[in-house]
Amino acid sequence: MKAMNSSAALDKQESIGKPLARRRGLFYHIKHDILLYLMLIVPVVYIATFKYAPMYGIQIAFKDYNIFQGASLSPWNNFATFKEIFSSPQFFQVVRNTLVLNGLDLIVGFPAPIILAILINELVWTKFKKVSQTILYLPHFLSWVIIGGIVTQLLSPTGMLNSLITHMGGDTLPFLTNKYAWVATYSLVGVWQNAGWGTILYLAAMTGIDKQLYEAAEADGAGRFAKIWHVTLPGIRSTIVLLLILQLGNIMAINFDRPFNIQNNLVMDFGDVISTYVYRVGIQSANFSVGAAVGLFQSVICLIFLVTSNFISRKLGENGIW
């Protein structure tokens, strides 16, 4: 009898507790973690202001935009802007250049931080490891304006490197004047600027690998390269897949500063990309409808690549982004 009464009391207590938990729900957790929610205010305001609010201007791509009438009052143009850009050979040229340069960054630049992180992780001398990491991070904090000036001073026909080559009796090399050599220079400069910073996530992932796996591999007679292949790389595979998906999602998005500060009139066949095209046509020529239409096209293609790559990764057994 006592057992029945105690069970009934327990059921009653649980039935009372469930509505109470529901009532506590959102406001209870906000009050409990008020400091964490306050810390979220700045990033939420930033995203809302600079990511979502500008979406209002997407309608410019579908209108004959007039700065005096504004986005709301400008007349609709029945997709005339998109017909204009899709009938322009120059537009397809900048799309091709964007895909080529981003594709090279994917092929050359994506493995670079992985290899660099593995090399740093294998260093035994701790002080040298810390100094190496610091030196490798530094280029990431340089503006592309500064990097563009350094590249010009070093690699131009009258730059330091070509002056040294001619002083030694050789011929000048067209690092920045031949379009194919310029593409190689563009890719390598990007690796130099980004590889060190990209190692941070991989090194963090490597610290989470169980040390016993290395000990077991060593007990089985595995050498250093075998441990890298069978322990280190599988241990950071999820991080590699995640960053690969994000980079594929940006395959059509290209930074403005990098090509703009390195390109010149001799290499515009490969150096003119979507971001510089939007700047030149949409801003300098005040054709804002074209600039908005190209930007919208770019975003849609990036979204397609992101969703597709995430879908493929999940089909292959990886977690993906969502």
C-alpha cells in the first residue's frame, strides 16, 4: 500500500513538473545564461545589419534602378538585366576566370595548410615549433594592398628578383606580364598568405587525436609516415571535409582585394574576375542593376555548390555541415 501511494505521489509530482518545465522554457534558460545571451547581441546585430538587411537590395537586379527613385519606386524591367549579362561575352569570361583561379586555390591552396600543419605537428623542438607558427601566421594579417606592393617590388620586370637574375646574366621572367605566369604567381602568393593561418584548425584537430593510437601504431612497427597516413589524417578527416565543403561553397565567390591589387592590363584575360567586373561595371559605371544581378547569380551558384557538396559528403558517410 505504501509503495502504491509513493508511486502515485511520484507520478503526480512528475505531472506537475512537466508543465512547470514547459513554463520555464525559454525565459528560464535566458535568465540562467544571461551573460552568454548578452555576448550574442553583437554578432547577431552584425549579421542582421550586414548580411540580412542588404537582401532588400536584391530587387535592384530586377529593376531599371534609378538612385533618385530608390529601390522601391524604380520600375521593373522584366529580367532585362539578366538578359543583358547573359548575352555579354565578357561576363562569361569573368565567370571562367573566377572558376579557374578558385579552382587553382582549391587544388594548390587547400592541401597546403594540411601539409604544413602535419609538418609543424611532427616537430619535436617546442620552441622552434612556436616560432615557426608565429612566422607562418604573419602574412595573414597583411593587407592585400601591402602584399600587392611587395609582389610588384619583387616580381615586376624591374623588380628585385628580375634585377638579380639579369645581374647574374639571365633573362627577366614575366611573373606579372605573361597571363599564364601571372596565374601561377597569383596562386602561390595566395598560398603564402593563407597557408599559415589555415593550419590553426588542423593543429587544433590534431590535439584531439588519442595519443594511444600513435603508441599502438608504433608498437605495430609503423614509421613516421605510416602514423601520419593511418592515424593523423583519419583523425582530422572530419575537419578536412568540413573546410572542403565551405571552400566549394565559395567556388564562385572571389575576394576583390587580391586580384585587384595584383592584376594589370597585360593579364586582364585571366585577371578580370567577378568581383572586379562588378566594381568596374556596377560601381564605376554606375550600372547598379548589373552589379546586383551578377552578385545574385554568384550567390545562387555558390549555394548550389554548397548544398551539393554537403549532400555528397553525407552520402559518403561524413557529417557535413548540417
